[in-house]
Amino acid sequence: MRKRLFQNILTRPVTIDAPAPGEAELAAVAAALQERARRCLGRSLAIREVDAGSCNGCELEIHALNNAVYDLERFGIRFVASPRHADVLLVTGPVTRNMEEALRRTCDATPAPKWVVAVGDCGVDGGVFRGSAACVGGVSAVLPVDLRIPGCPPTPLDLLKGLLALLEGQATVKPRAAPR
Amino acid sequence: MSPPDSAEALDTLLAGARALADHAPYPRVLLAPAAWERLAGELAAGTLDLLAFFGEAGAVHAVVRAPGSGRIAVLSLACPEGRFPSLGRVHAPAIRLERAIRDLHGLVPEGAADARPWLDHGRWPGSAGPVAYPFLAAEGDNLHQIPVGPVHAGIIEPGHFRFFASGETVVRLEARLGYAHKGTEALLAGADLVRAARLVGRVSGDATVAYGIAFARAVEAALRVPPPPRADWLRALMAELERIANHLGDIGAICNDASFTLLHAHLGILRERTLQASAAAFGHRLMMDRVVPGGVAVDLAVEGAAAIGRLIRQVQAELPELIDLYDNTASLQDRTVATGIVGAALVRRFAAGGFVGRASGRAFDARRRVPYPPYDALRFDVPVLNEGDVNARVWVRIREVQASLGLLEQILAGLPGGATRHALPEGGPGAAREGLAIVESFRGDVLVWVRIGADGRVVRCHPRDPSWFQWPLLEAAVEGNIVADFPLCNKSFNCSYSGHDL
Ligand code: SF4
């Protein structure tokens, strides 16, 4: 293990090093996001992810934001375990009827100011599950939504750009004091 | 459970039963009530494995497999009175399936041991409203309950876990699922094949390729339109990429739950590279909607083979060192070895597939046991271990990543030319047809049953996730472990909530 750790110190991080499709773009998004996050929230933005009945595809890509290639935490943006510590609710899925109340209660438990981001085609309008009697159909049917990040699923880069857009907006628009 | 007996048991059930419909590639028969009782007995005795159990208006269908001979059949029972003799009464793996049948189709399992609703939380249109869910009681001194979910601390799917604990030790865990129920089967009824393929590809997003293949193969069996050979091989290429990506992610996540983040970080990079190679080869990181009935929607991109080749070399170069690190880190081994053990008997009884089954001695892999092209032409190991603990489930995954890398190489080397897609009969087959397919996802065997109407639309489709037979075993695995080891056990199972809840 020590060898591996030393190696890691001596090699450049994958985040910058490995050239792959889209990574030039990633660097640009990264720089901008860092700047905005600092200006709006000091140095931190806490995100609580809520799966409101997704197919789990969106979760896989949200997870990817935490890997060393995208490394969301370097922007001061991090996922937190409790809605009580969160600034942003990142909601996926077509909001099943069985999750509607849990989603509402999670939002209620999140202190203002807060933002709600609907992730994926499902979160935006129910996606492929739109019209199902077992789904409410889209996050905005339950909570006021500040930002939509479409895609099935959105790529990690889409998600990063979306968060940047949220911060851009917030630089001029104040968050809702008590959304409900 | 000797093989000849199991084949005989199925023969006896099939003999004298009326063969039904145009069902391929396995027989479907209508059982008389007495034969249904016999089926219950065979399941209870372990002579037959229950692969799926689902309902529709006026009938229930059990898909069974004789473990010795590998023969498969769909056994149906008409339920004109809206009831059927419970199988769960004598065969525990059927219990949750029956509860789901009752919730979704109103058919009542007579004599069932557990009459509680399962997917129906009292929140669907027209229902009476939610009531408190009666968890099974655990009795003893100083027991306390810990409710967890449906919203969890991590980025995971919704579900509720109720722990009964004595101090740190879990006395009993009971899961309550159904939060992710999207009404997928109801949406499938009446859908055309294009939309149906998109829906089935989203039953569980992490296994979208496997679901795509299972649905396509079920449709192709029903319509008697086999895909072109190149499509079979491209599907396998995607399926193995999907397996590698998920296994790498899982192994890392298990280490992460044991607070060993270094491996999580490194395996996370390899997982990311796998998704990037998948996107380069097929235009989508998870390869959603790439498999369609009749073949594949996209051919391998020009630069795809090179991207996959680079991926193979990178994983082969970096994985051995990471595995060494896993194996030689005492603090990590302390967490995974002898934690969350599932016994071989339980795994056999539930016919649990995937790493859950293969880490506890059940050597079932659909690619080998229900062979479909191109796997019948490829060489690969199916690792089987007997310890049944978290460590064994990690090792099955490690070996499967290695096997899948070998498969990727063979597929790239042997990829046949020619068409990638065959047209399906326009305007439908003219008469109702039924098909069934079983495909090995990274998680275990995915089963899809479909009935296509004369007009070519789906009449009824049932996608059965491997998690149905794994979730109950998680409850057994956790018993007697400390509460703090639950995330580790849960991650080592990595059951699908969405796939199960439908
Ligand atoms: S948007 Fe797509 S990937 Fe995300 S939950 Fe919906 S179906 Fe799954």
C-alpha cells in the first residue's frame, strides 16, 4: 500500500492527466464552477440526493461526480447524509406515489435557503414513466423546482454544468426563503 | 436433490397438462389444481427451482427449472375465482412474489402465511390510504428497533430497513420495499415494441444491457426472428462491459463501506474508464437503448474496438496490484471475512443467482447453464466459492472481471461481419405469441416473459429481477452481525430496488 501511495504522490492526478472525450470541457466547467461556488456560498455547497423512484441509472452518474476524474469535492461541493445539512436537494426519478411523502418530508427537513434540482428525464417530467398511475410524474409536481438537468441519465459533465448553471442563477436570484 | 429426480418431477407435471399458446423456446402448460399442489410439493422438496412467479387477470404463472437437467417450463394455473393455492405457504421464496401478485392483480394466494401487502403502500389512486406497516415482531429482553429509510444517508435507492437489535447485534432485519414501484408492467401492457424495449431497459438502470438483451431475446423467441450473429456478439460485448463497470464499482464501494477509500478511488477510476470506453464504442455510457428486438441499434463505432482494447490493457495492468492491496490489508479483511454469511442451503432453496449464489456454492450462471449465443462459442470461467461471506462475494466479482476481460478480447477477435439488425414482421405476427428469455446480468439472471398480440404490441410482459431471490437472503446474512456491518453486507449484495419494485 505504501508503494501505491508514494506512486500517487509522484504521478499527476487523473483529473488533469488523462485525455479522454470531454475532459477539456470538464476543465473549463471546473474552473467556472469553483469561482461561482465560492462567491455564492463561501466555500461550500452541500447536496442531499433523493432517489424518488429512479431506475438507478441517474444515481450511477451522480456517483461518478465523486470519482477522481470529476472530483466534485474540489469545488467545495459535497454530498451530505442528512437533509438538515443540505443546501441543495438533487432529486431523481418520476416520483413514485410511494415516495411522494418521503420526498416532501425530506424537503421540509432541509433548512432554507435551499434549492431543488430535478435530475434526469424522469425527474424533469416523469420521462419514460410519464403517465403511470403509480407515479406523480416529475419533481415539480411535488416541490417547486429551481433547476432541471435532463438526460437519461445526464452524464457527470451534464450534472456539473447544471450545478454551475444553478450557481450562476443564484448569483443574481436569491433562493426561496421557505419553499414549500 | 439428485438430477434424475428433478427431471422426472418436471416430466410428471408436464405429462397430462395441456400445452398452451405459441410459447417459445420452452413449453408452457396449464396445470390442473391437483398438479398445482404437486408443484408446490416439488418446490418445497427442492426438486424444482422457482425462477419466476407472476400474475395477470385470471391466471398465475410459475417458471420453474429442473436443476439437474436444466429443463425449463412455464406452469400456469387458471384462477377464475380470483384465487390460487399459495406456493409461499410451503416455499418461502414465493412469499413476496405472491404478495406482489395480490397487490398488482388482486389474485388471492389461499393459505398464504403472510397476508400483508408488499408493493402496495396504500398510496395508489383509489386505494384506502397508507396504514402503519406491521413489521414482524422480534421478542426478547432489551431489544430495540432502528428504522432506516426510505431516504438513506448515501446516494442509493429508496427502501426501508427495520432492525431489531440487542445492543450492537442485529437480531433481525426486515426490509420493506416497493418505494420505487413505477407501474412498469402496467405501462408495458399495450406498448409497441420500441417503447417496451425502452421501458424494460429501465427496470434497473445498472443492468440496462442485460435487460435489453433479455427482452429482445424473449421477443425474438416469440416472433421466431433470431438476430444476426454480429448482433449477438455486439450484445455480449456490451454485456461484458456492463459487468466489468458494475463489478469494479461494487468492489470499490464495498471497500469504501469498510472505510478503505484508497481502493474505492482507484477502482472508481477504472469504472469511469469502462464507461468512457462504452460511450466511445456505443455512444452511451450505460449503453441504454443499444439493444433492440431484432438486433442492436448501433454498430460498434470505428474507434470503439481500439477504446475497448486500451481499457482491457489498463484494467489488466492496474487490477492485480489493487487486488493485492485488498487481499493484504488486514484491517479491510477483518471487515469482509466471515461477515454477512449466507449458507449454501438457503441459496439453493431461493435459487439465488449472481455473486450471491456463486459465493455460496451455487454454480449457476445463465451464460453457462441456459446458454445463448455467443457464449456457447466462448471460453470463460464461472468462479464459485463456498464461504458465503462478504469477502467471497468480493472475490467472485474480482474473478468475473478477469473472466470478462478475456471475453472482451475473444469477442473483439471473433466478431463476425454482416447485418446488425433484422426487421420484425410488420404489423405484428397475426396471432398472439409468447416468449421467454434468461440472461446473465452482472447481478444474476434476469428473466423476461412476454406475450405479443396479433398486432405486434405487448399484451403482457414480466421482467423478473435477480434481486427478488437475493433480498430475502440479505436479511439472513445480517442476522447476528453488528449493525455497523449492515452497509457492508448490503453493498456486497447490491440488490436492485427498482428492479424488484418494478
Ligand atoms: S432519467 Fe433515465 S436514467 Fe434517470 S431514472 Fe429516469 S430512466 Fe433512469
